[in-house]
Amino acid sequence: MLTRSPDKKLLFILAALLAAGISCRPKERWHSFTLLFFDTVCDIQVFCPSEKLPATRDAISRAFASCDERFSPGSQPLSDPLVLELYQKALQVNQASAGSFDITVGPLLDLWGFSSRAYRIPLPEEVKAVVTLVGMGKINLKENTLVLPPGVKLDWGGIAKGWGVDLAAQAAFSLGITHGFINAGGDLYCWGRNPDHQNWRVGIKNPREPGYLGVISVTDSGVATSGDYQRYFERNGRRYHHLFDPKTGYPAQGKRSVTVVGPETALCDALSTALFVGSSPEAIIRNYPAYGAILVDDRGNVVAIGKPFPFNRLDRP
């Protein structure tokens, strides 16, 4: 059988076309930008072609806005599907933490002045009266609407920002972004590799001194921290912070900060509060085997619980 050698001219043309196709492929690189949502600066890093950056920025902005509009103080569209979905997540953590995480602490934030920033220490009888308005069991779900008794007020601050980060990350995924980092004031999600082709390094703030307590190394994970240094006031040398024990009506005691790492930033957000408030954080985290936490107690001791993750202490001599 006779075979004919390939036409050299044809091979040259095909090679040229292939090279042209490769050279015209959009080049990916790292892009950084900031957005303002949840009354905080949101830092975003994404790895994508420059042509895709405007669409990515718009998609992340829309995701943040959809969350910010619904869960801002005073905004309570109690039949909105997004609100109902987040309510179910909050209820799950509430039940798993024996009530340590509770979105009905709004009246306590008002009473202590955290809503208005007119901080005060209320009288014991005032606290006792307001505690009767707190408890997720008071919320009724009727015909796909949350029904609140008089005086009950929702505060989504312990979960909504984390969920906004999750929605923003999902928006980026839908556009094919394979590496990225979204940080909304300390609630963050990171995926893929960082610009150095490594896992993402996230600093955990020292709750009492400048700088960081340590650094964790993660990817494809959410991270959130609750601490007594974030929103607080002092009277007579004592610190009063915004992380209330729903059962007593007073700021929770015994810890300085809790950082949680896991698959969903919303659950990291809620769990960081639940573990901070709860008296048995080990029992709570057992309900979430995919999540781990770093706790700093009121003496400065650091304890890791739940699923292990790389953590490098920086504050040791």
C-alpha cells in the first residue's frame, strides 16, 4: 500500500493556526479590589483574565447587596426566601448549641446601647425584663413567613455577613474563578491557591495585644472570628462586649476570642458566637465534624477543638 507524506505546507498552516489560538487565549492573572458592604471594607482577590474582572466584580457585588439589603438592622422582609433560608441555618445552630447562638438578642443590644452606641450598664431588673423577649422558640413560621411576638427583635449580625461571603464565593465559582479570597471584615472564604501557589495564610488577631496570635493555613474553607475586642465598652476597668448569653442577658464570660474554620463561612460565623457563649464548646463542635476552632480563654490560654487544621503560633518567645 502506498502512503503519502503529509503536505509540509499544510502542516505549517495548521501549526500557525494552533499557535495563534494559544496566543489569543485570555491570560489569567491576580486582581485585587475592595467593596463596601455590611458597614465594612470587603477585600477580594481573584485569579482570572482581565476581561472577566468586571463581570466578577459585579457578581460579587450583587451577592453582597442581596444579603446586606435583607439583613441590615431595621430591614426585616420576614417572608423573603433568602431570609427563610438563613433562618433555618440559624435555627440549626441554635438547637445544636443549646441556645447559645440566638438571633433574637436584638432587644439586648438595644438595652446595652450597642445598637445606638450610647453604651450603658442596665439595671438588673431591666435585664431580667428584656430576657423574656429573647429565645428563638418565640419565632413562629406560618405560611412561609416569620411571625414575631411584640417586642421580639431579630439581630442577624452573627451569621448574615458570613452567609454573604458564601454567596459571593458561589457567584465567583459560577464564573469559573478557580482561585480566590473574599474577606468581609474578618469573615472570609478562600479557595484554590494563593499568589504564591500555596494554601492561604490567615492571621488570627491577638485579642489583647497588637499583632497576631498565630496564622492558619487553609484552602476551600471559610473562617470567622468572634471576640470580646470587636465591639465593647469599659466601665470601672471592666469590659462589656456585644456577645450576649441569651439566658442571662449579660455579656458571655470566660473567653476572649473564638476562630472557626470549616466548609461554610455562615456556619463558621454562627459557630464562633455559639462557642464563645456556650459553656461546653467541645460538645457543640462535635455536632459539626467538618469544623475546627481555636479558642482563647479569659486567661490567654489557647485551645484547639474539633477538626484539626494547621496553626502556627506567633506570640510565643
